[in-house]
Amino acid sequence: MTASIEIKPRTSWADFAEADELSQLIWDGLSEADGAWHYMNFTSDMSIWESRHDGSAITMYYQGERLTELLLTPGLAYDYLLPLVLRFKLIATIT
């Protein structure tokens, strides 16, 4: 079974003022990655970006347009998000 990593702010997502900025930075970087990421959208409140190189994924859950949960699997997905985790002082927990 592949481990999952939950990324969350030190406060709740509802109180995290930078949630929209974080979401936009993730989308901007992945959508401009020259086909290195595959986008999947199975429901209106979930988006998944999967690495075409190692299959790791970033899963983003929304309520409306507000980010409410951020999960990823180890690999390039973690490597991609690490600078944002550090920049926004987010917490990464292995689940």
C-alpha cells in the first residue's frame, strides 16, 4: 500500500488566508509543466494531478472554489509541493 501525505496549514483550511494563493500556484505550475502531469477531475469538488513519470499524485479537494484538503503520494508530487509547503509553513503528515 502506498503511503499518503496530508498537507495542511497550522490553522484550519477555513482560517488559512493564503488558501486561494496556494491553490493558484499549484494549478499554474502543474498546468504549465509541458505535459509532465496528467489532470483528472472525477467530481466537481476534487482535482487530481498525476505525474506521468512516476505516478505520484496531488489530490486537491474543494468546497466551492475554496481549497479544503490537500493530499499527495511520495515521489515527484512531494518534490513539486515541497517549496510551497515551506513557503506557506504547512504541515506534512504521513497517513
